[in-house]
Amino acid sequence: MSIFTFILGAFIGAFIGVLLMAMVKAGSMAEKQSLVDESRSRLKETEAMVEDLTEKNKYLTQNNRDKQNQIEELQQTIKDIEQLSTSNTYNNEKTILGKIKELVSDYQSQN
């Protein structure tokens, strides 16, 4: 169960509790019917809000996954560059620079 679902359940539970308390205190049938109608209206608004928040949550979750994948790709590129720069056994900076340029070019072509 996500925190979002938990909070939503708590919110709806509190709403129902307030409604029941108001109905107990209401005197006439007309007052009770008014409370029921008002609660139905608020419930529809809440359902619309939940639907909207659910869609936003899906979008943000996907966006987060995409960003995480980009971060992992960049981390791997940095590791590759680090490995190249520390494995210069022949003291040939031009070869290493060429490899770094190749890695950057590969990354840019993927994005």
C-alpha cells in the first residue's frame, strides 16, 4: 500500500465520520436529506480529485523512472571515462582523449 493510498483512505474515513456526526445531530428529515445531498456532491468532487492525483502520480512516476535511467547512463559514462583515464599505461593522452570523445559522442547519439 502506497502512502498516497493510505492518506486517501484516511481522508475519506474522516469525511464519512464527519458526515455521520452531522446526520446524528440533524433534526428534520429535510436537514438529513440536505446533508446526504451535500455529501454526495463532496464525494464526487473528491473522486475527481483522486482521479486527477492518480494521473499526476502515474506521470511523475514514469518521469522519475526516465530520469533515473538517464542518471544511470551518465554514471556508467563517468565510470568508463575514469577507467580510461586511470589505465594510461602507455602514457598516450591523445588515445585517451579520443576514447573520451567517442564515449561522449555515443552518449549524445543515444539521447
